[in-house]
Amino acid sequence: MIDDLPQTLRSDALDNRERILDAARALFATEGMDVPMREIARRAGVGPATLYRRFPTKQALATEAFTEQMHACNTIVEEGLADPDPWHGLCLVIEKLCELHARNRGFTTAFTSAFPHAVDLAAGREHALTSLAELARRAKDTGHLRPDFVLDDLILMLMANGGLHATSTNARVAASRRFAALAIRAFQA
């Protein structure tokens, strides 16, 4: 009988949940995925028990926190696929993905399989990678993409991009743009 009751959160619980997600997004973006759960709780202004009641694992928290970024990632890839020039579409994807990942260091880790069993991220990541593989195949067919390019090259590029260190987000984005331009030249046939 109790299981049939709606599972809506009280307004204070909903506020706590949003504060936890906001704190997690901010800390994952600046510190990466190594930030302790207790620090996320402290930054959110809640106790560790409240954090763990809503998100029992860091994987669960990361999955929820990165839902928007995963959607943005897939939108970028779909935009690249829609470009009538596959090489231009691939270049656009590389530039935009590097910037997206530079703005949020934690997302790079999550995307490149820090939590491979996070169902929501895994499904989004799989869709993005399948679409990227199709875009790369089409760019190769035009002769603009190196024939020896493999999808792992793109993952390696994202991991390297995630390793950029700068004093501010703006400086990291600027370095990321430069890195994307160099990667595009390296991938060009």
C-alpha cells in the first residue's frame, strides 16, 4: 500500500537536492571527479546523511549532475552530423566538444568512462560515440580525414584536452581552442 503513494519530495528536500546538484556541478567543473562527497555536502550546506540519502554513490551524483552536459554533447554531435560537409561537421564537433569539456573538467572524466556503469551516462556516451564514428566515416570518405584515424584518437584528444591546466576557466577555454585547432590539423589528411 505504501509503495503506491507518490514519491514527491517536500519543498525543503527538493531545495536540498538542487543545492547538492549545484555544488556537485561547480566542484566537479573546477576540481574534477576527485572531490570528496563530504566537500560537496559542505558546499551545499547539507549534512553528509542528506547527501547520501539522495545520492548513495558518487556515480549516482555524477550521473544526475552531468545530464545536461551529456545532452549538450549529443546536440553538438547531431549538429556535426547534420552539416552537409562531413569534414566541416567533424571540425565543428571537435571545437565545441573541447570547449564543453574545458568548461567542466569533471565531465571529461565522466564521459571518458570514469563511471562506465552509470546507465544514463553510458547510454548518452554510446549514442555520441556511435554518431561520431558515422561522422568520421563520412569525413574519411571525402578524403579530408586521415585514413588511419580511429575513434580512440578522439577519446585520447578529449583526455588530453581535459588535462589542460590554467588559472581560470576563460584561460582553459582559450587553451582548449588552440588545442582543438592543433588536433584538427593532426587529423586532417
